[in-house]
Amino acid sequence: MSQEGVEKFLGRLLTDDAFRHRAESSPADACRLEGYTLSVEELQAIRGEDFARIDSIARLLDSRIKRFSRA
């Protein structure tokens, strides 16, 4: 996957609450189900991400730019 693809995946984590929660359980499964093709190295890096931090950032985003808002 290209850097652009990784950026799209990370953007989706920030703007789609349901997707973020699925990815937190299994990044590989979430990618597969949504059509993201990440390399093994990219998946390993994402597994290492702090999903609590991503969730905190997502909560700060304006709900108008989010796919599913908990607000």
C-alpha cells in the first residue's frame, strides 16, 4: 500500500467511530473487510498505535466531518 493508502486508513480511524472500534479489535480484519490492503509492516505499525490516543483525538473533531459521531 502506498503512503496515501495508509493516510486514508488513519483518516478513517479518526472520522469513523465504528470503524475505529473494529480496527482496535483487529486492524487486519478491519482492513480486509473495508478493502484496505496494508503490508505486514504497515499492519504491525498500526497494531502498535495507541488507539486510546486516536480515540481522544477523534473526540475533539467537529462532528460535521465525522462519519459516525458519538456526540
